[in-house]
Amino acid sequence: MSSSFDIKEPWYQNPRLILGLTCILVFVGIAGWFSASEQEDPQFPYRNGFIALNANGMTIDQIKDKAVIPIERVLSKIDEVSTFQARIKNGSATVDIELNEQVYNTDTVWHRIKNDISALQGDITPISAHIEDRAQDTQGIVIAITHPFTLNEKRALALKLRTELEQISEIRSVNLVGDPQEQVVIDYKLSTLRDTGISPSEIAELFANPDGSATTLRSNGLSTHISPIGKIDSIDKIKDIQIALDDQSSTPLSSIADVYYRTNPAAEEQFLINGERVVGLSISLPANSVRVTDVGDKILDTVAQFNKQHVSSPAEIILFQPKWTEQRKSGLLMSLATGCLGVAIILMLMMSIRTAIVVVLSIPAIALSALGVFTAGEGVFHQMTIAGLVLSLGLMVDNSIVMAEKILQLVEQGQTKFSACKNAVKGLYKPLATATITTIAAFLPMLLATGSVADFIASIPVLVILCISFSYLIALTLVPVLAKLSFTHNSMNSPDETKLSKWGQQLTEFTLSRPKTVTSLFLIACVATLFIPKQSGEFFPKTSRNQAYVDIQLPYGSDIAQTSTVTKEVADTLAAFVGVTRTFSFSGSSGPRFYYNLVQQPGESNVARVVFETEEHTDMSALVAQMNSQLGNKYPNILVTARELGQGPPIESPIELRVIGNDLSNMYSAAEKMFTVLNSQGQTQNVRRAYSYGVPQLRLNINEQALKMANVNKKQLSDYVSWQGKGLHASTLQYKAEPMALLVQDTESSQDMEQLLSLEVINGNDEFIPLSFVAQSELVGMKGVETRRNGRTEIRILADVKADHDEEAILLSLLPELDKIASENNVILKLGGEFEESQEANGALLLALPSGLILLFIALILQFNSYRLTVLVMLSLPLGALGAPAMLAVVGVPFGFMSLLGVLALTGIVVNTAILLIDSAVEEIKKGKLKETAIQYALKTRLRAILLTTVTTIVGMLPLTSSQSPLWPPLAWAVIGGLITSTLLMLIVLPVWMNWLIDPNRYEQRINECNK
């Protein structure tokens, strides 16, 4: 007695084997879903970092000659370094480093940079260099200590909470934000100096070795360690230090000076909430190795426990990235679930119930199997991962639909279920393999592209390729098994199938009888797409967060106090806008990098950033535009720019002009003319100079002869000036959790030049010499900042673009005039900003495009063994590209990077239809049918499968069109528009092309040879 489960059936259709393997893969996928690492956004390789140079008291030129130029020479010898950009100010500098986009083993390169700079350290002393190679880390969680009254109390609590947070092993680092920098001050008054004759330098020298000196005694084979003698480990020891007086006696330091703790009044940065200065903690998590939401729960528990220990609950979470991670994941999962439901409904409506169930069951099998392999390979869940699944949804059912339709067709022709499954697999394994490979070929350029943008989207092609590969395997194995178990000879298709077949035959007859008309209409459609109005907009879309920020830049030379005052005013102004719920500010820097593509500006006293949150569903674009309009009028002399959080690489401004040359006067002249050109454009806003002509600086001109006569040296003068100014640095104390500066300062000093020049300095003969005797003051103009790129001086002009305008179009229209200005002033003009990033992104994809075309060519040749048919399939590639711009124009979405990805994805989808139609026609010709009859039969029998795959893909994409994130609608609309036009054109134009290019004689000769 025979059965469908006969031992002669192929192993790949053995129900127990296939169902068992499928269940295993599904369980692996489910386990991976709940255990794999997850984060909000993809992590880029560490290609960006910087070197921070600390050079207290040194001018721009001194720092440049002493440290920056030697560092530039070192970096220029490292092949993997793409760009190094120096920003030099009085007292400090940063050298930003960017590695080549093709570098992925970044740790090795940074290790070499650290070694080379370390070897240089001795030559650049007293300048210290610190290398930060993890500048790309996101500090996505920010906690503020708000309730205690003094900054020192807030700082102490912040340090205590930091210790508790550091016990969570998954946390990479916890850093202070707005650190008020606790100091120990020896408050030594000028009046006391006159009474005692003790100079500030003498007091500072008492603390030259605050760590003391330890030693070890060895006796009778034993070693005895003696604790450090003279170690400063408390403020009382500072107070008790004895200082010699002129009468040979000594007195405790506390008898001539007040010694106390304080926060640094000139701290480099401040953190403010509602105008109140607070101390915060920023938390970084390691990339690609933790589940952000799980770690977030641990952080919430730690903060809750910390607050329970204090009556006032001082710790408040200000920014919490795990919340956004969960929201992104939930939103995309909802899109995936909605798409799956829509696809299932379409299948139920257009197929028989049993056939639809078979195809629907293949969806979770494919998706979870792909996820299992992805997570087994240490894949990370983030928005791109889930988007890859959503994009794959329509594609992954194509093979299952074609296989199920073929099996059902053979069953209805009278074959047994066993024979129908076996013959369907035999007849379709090759064309389905070709169709699968061509889809993979479409996504291969995305996978092989290099660079930051390619890294950002890398998970999409990986997931799509995995899903497409598993869809092929499932179509050959699980679908036939399920068909054998569920199909019956009564599983007849609905009457709509007969109508579709008739409609397909009539359509083919019409097109084949009017080839010239069809071709003319096609050419007209192609030309018409060139005249479709393009929706202007940014190349990289914005994000969907209800957060945005305002960047503030005061004139170079502004101190932190002035910057903080303006920042408070701006924050108060923002809080008054309708819809704004909360503001918090960072003064003296751009604050933590709480979002992955924020541009950071650390240690800039004239820079601030105000972050604001809004009510849900607030129109952020309109609000930001309104803010820019009002803030620009309210602060005409200060650069205040509101911005939305965006996608893509960090970009300081959409438009960036770089002027490079050897003559500063020519560079300034060219830059001013270019500034005027940009400022005159109606499409630009916030046009600004990223350079400074100079800032006022007080210079002390030393009279060397008078200095020698007075028996005073320059170090003494410098110490006296520091003592009367921000304080003479005596030492750094290490006995608390954080290092503390020990300063000698006269806090009663007015710090004005008149008093300074009347200051009396004690010389080597214990005589009081007026400072004005040896020095005269002069107010001069000096550079506020100097920027250099790759070893050459550079100045930049930045500009933003108004809504619904395209920076590329603006720059291309202005480029002839800008080039003329550059030529007239003998300077070099380079374009940066979003234009440069978009060019790099497009270039990376285009560079990898040949690999996809080669794979496509190989697959087609192996399938058809014919140049004609290969060309015929290739001719179908542009069909999808015609509809994408049209659909984007209709829905008002700009054609940007994600739209480009949609067009690339279309190529694989479009050629699948062509392959199946051509293969079916060729098979019928081989059976002896006339060419036109074979084409008609191919379209008649494949029409429902073509419409099904098109509709299911569109339905799978539809949820993304209404996604809360602006990232996905451009991609989804591009795919939907391309699918609609490509399907229509394919059904109309392809039969004509097939009739022209298919040579029936070739197949008739083969049939005759076989008959012989």
C-alpha cells in the first residue's frame, strides 16, 4: 500500500525531517529575539576621535608651533588617517582625527596613534596631550542631581551615585556633567602679604610634592614600609603646614590665610535645568554587546534605591535612551505585525484558503529562521534590523506563492499531490534560484559598500539576504510538505483566477498586436519622468523624537559666565513656546552626546546648547522654524540656531564652505565675499563665520633692564599675576574621589589692570617693587581661534537651509560664482557639510554596484545560457526606477538617501517577474508552442502570482509609510511607486520585448536534436 510519505520521496520533502528542522530554526530565532543584544541605532566603527591639548598660559602661535604642527606631521605619516583638523585657542587646542572609511580594524590604528603621540610627548612639554578614541560613544542616559542647595553637595551626591552605577557591569563609563570642579583655596590677601613679606610663590612651593615621599627599611630579612612623609591627605594638613617668617619663627598657614573648599568659579562647563545649576552624570553603554532596555531597567532600579536613601530624592533622570530604543522597536514591530496581517488578508482574498494558509505559515518560518542565523552570528537588534525584516516581508513570500501556485496548478491538472510537489520543485528550483540570486544581487551593493553611511544601513541587506535565502529553501522544502498535508483535489481557486487568466490573455494579445504603440507609450512615460517636479528636502531625514536643541555661539573670547547668562535667557525664551514641556542647558560645551549624530564641541567657553522637549505629536519642523525666526530677531549679535535631531553622519551644518590658502588676507577676503553670496540667498538661513578676525587681549610688555635692576624674574611676575587673577596653581591633590586643584589666590582682588599694575612684587632683597616699574600694559588684537585641516590653515563659512529646500541644488547654482571668487583670491574652495556626506554615501553605493551587476549577469547566464534573454531581463531594471520619483512627488517626500535604497531594492524585485515570465514562455516553446502563444500562456498562468507578489510587497511596505520615524516613508514610498509602475509596464512592455528577443528556432533545434 503506497502513500504520499513513501520512502522514495526526496529527502528534502520528508515531512518529519523538514518540519523538525523548521521547528528547530524557529525556536533558535525566538531564543535569539529575547537574548540578542539590542540598541536604538547601529554603532559605527570608531573612525573619529580627537587629541585634546592643555597648554595653560600659551598663545595660539605658541601651541601651534610647539605641539600642533609636530602632531600633524606624525598623523600625516599614518596611511589610515583620512583627515586631521586642528582647532587652536589660547591655552588649549583639539585635533580632530578621522580615519579612512575603509578602515574597520580601528583599534590597531588608534593604538599606533597613541604610541606615536606618546613618543612625541617629551618634545611638546609642558603641553599635555590626551587622546580620546571613543568620541563616537553615545551618552544616551543623563542623570541630574538637583535638590541639595550647594554645588558641592550636589557634586558629592553625584560622585556617590556614580560609584553605585559603576557596579552595573554592563556600563562602560559614567562621567560627570557640568562638573563644578572642587578646589582647595589658600585665600592669601594682599594686605597680609604686605604684613608678612611672604610671596605667593613661597606658599605654592610648600606643596611641590603633595604625595610625600615613602621608603622601605630592610632588617633581619624583613621589609618594613614607611608611609609617605609629607603626604597631603586632608585640608587640616594644609592648614597646619608651617611657614617661615622673617624673624626665623614659623606659623601655621591657617594663621595668615584662609584655607577652604570651593567649587571652581571658572569651571569649563555648566549644566543648568530651569536656570538652576546642577551636577549630572552621563552614562555610556558598550556598543553591540548589551540589551539596552535591560541595562536601562537596572539603572532605573539603582537610581530609585539611591533616591530612597535621601529624603529629597535628589537624582532625576533627564535623558533616557532605553525609552527611545523600546519605542523604536515597538513602532517597527507594529509595522511588521500590521504588514504580516495585511499580507495574510491579501493571500486569503486572492488565493484558495488552503493555499493561503500554506503561504502564510511560511512567513514566520522564514523570518524566525533568518533571525536565528542573524543572532547566532552576533547580530544586534536596532531600528535597521527590524526595518530589514519589514522590507523583506513582501519579498519573502514571493517564492512560496509561486511554488504553492505551481503545486496547486499541477494538482488541478490531475497529478497526485506527491507528483505535483515533486514536479513543481523540479520545474521551479532553477528559476526560483535565479530570482533569489537576482534579489540578493540588488542588495549586494548595500552589503559591500564601506563608510559610515553604509555601516548605518548594513543590517538591512544582511536581513534581506538571509530572509530571501531562507524563502528559497522554505519554498523548496516546507511549502511542498505543507501542500501535501493540506491540499486536496477540491482546493480549487476562486472564479477570479479564470477572470485574471482571460484578462492576461487579452492584455497580451493587445500588446503583441500593437508593438509600436506600446513602445511609444513606454518612451513617453520615460521622458515624462524627467519633468516630474522634485520635492526638495534634506538628503538624510530627521528623527521622530519629541526632542530638539538650540545651539548658541557667542563671539570668540566670551567667558563662561557671559555664555551661561545668555543660555539661561534662551532657555527661558524656549520654555515660553507653546508645546515645550522642559528645557535643560549645557554651557561651555555642547554637553553629552545623547544622540548618535550630534556634533560635539567640548571645552568652548563661548558655546552652549539648550535641549528642549515637547508634547507628543508636536510639529517639530514648524516649531523649530518659529524658534529660528524669533531667536534671530531677539539675539541679532549672537548665533542662536534651533535644530531638529537628524539621521546620518554628524554634520555641523548642511552647507559648509572651506577656504584654504597660504595668505590669510586673501582667505579672509574670499571668505567675506562667499559669506555675502550665501547670505543673499533666500533659501539659506543662519549664515555664519566659523572664524574670527581677532579678540582683544591684554599684553604685558616687560622691560628687561628694569626687571634686572629690580632683581625680579619673570616667573615671579607670572605667579603674582596668577595670584591676583584666577589663582596660582600650587598642586593637584588626589585624596578625594576626583583630583582637586590647590590654588593660592587673593579672592578680594578686583582683577582689573589698574590694580594689577599698582601691585607690589617682593624681590630677592625682600623689597617691594611696583609691577608698573618692570611692565607696561597694552591692549592688542589677537586671533581668537585658528583652524587647520591636514596641515594647512583653513577658514569656514557655514549655513543652514530653509525648510523644503535642497542644499545640493543651492550649492550647484552658486558654485560658478564661488569658484570665481576663489580663483580671484588665489585660494582653494572645498565643499563640506551634507553635500560632501551625500556624495560619499552615493559614491560608496555606486562603487559597490558592479558587484551586484556581475552577480546578476552570472545568475541570468546560468539560467538562460543566452545573451539575448540576459539583456531582456536587464532591460526590465529601469522599470522600477520610473515610478519611484513619481510616487515621491505625489506624496511630497524628498528623494534622499533612503529613497535611493528603495530604488536599489526594486531592481531585485522587478527582475524576478521578468525571469519567471521569460522562463515560462521558453518552457512552453520547448513543448512546441508558437512563440506568441507561449508568451500569452506565460502571462495568463503567471498573472495571478505576479499580482500577488506585487500586492503583498506593497501591503508589507504600507505600514512604513505611516511610520512615526521620518526615516522609513521615503524608502517605502519609493518601493511602492516603483512596484506599481514596474508591474504595469512589465505586463504591457515585456511581452513586446520577449516577442522581439526570444528566438524560437534555437529551442526548436534542440527539440529536434533530442527527438533524433
